Amino acid sequence: MAGQLLENIIHCICSELLLQTGRERDIGCLCYGHTHEPVAQLQSDGRWLINPGTAGGIGNRATYAVVQVEDGRLSVEIKEL
């Protein structure tokens, strides 16, 4: 996993811009929201891109993300409510 688990919070809904910021600041887990589209993608450079989706069920699917850290490794799973 690249960099630190948590560095800071920025307001960003563009995944490419978020990934660029993650590379610049060496952040290993990049979480975003607002789009309501669930995402759990491990990038080729070892960074996670995560969007939990929406607990409100916009578009027929209510989702959330489960993020676990064990032995310095992240695992991410999108689950439906």
C-alpha cells in the first residue's frame, strides 16, 4: 500500500484529480463521495480508490464500504443494505 492511510481531507469528486493528489501527497487510501456510485478499486500503484455509494438507495441500490486494515494491508468491500 502506498504512503499513509490517512493524510487529510480535500473536496474532490473527480477520481483522476483525486488519484493525482494521492500520488503527490503519497496517500494510500483515497475516499470520495457525492457521486453515489460505489467504487472499490485497487490501482496499479497500490493506492485504493473508494466511494461507499449511497445509504439512501439512489438508483435502486443502497450501499456502503467496509474497509479493514490488517498487518498494514487494506481490504475493501462494497456491501448492499
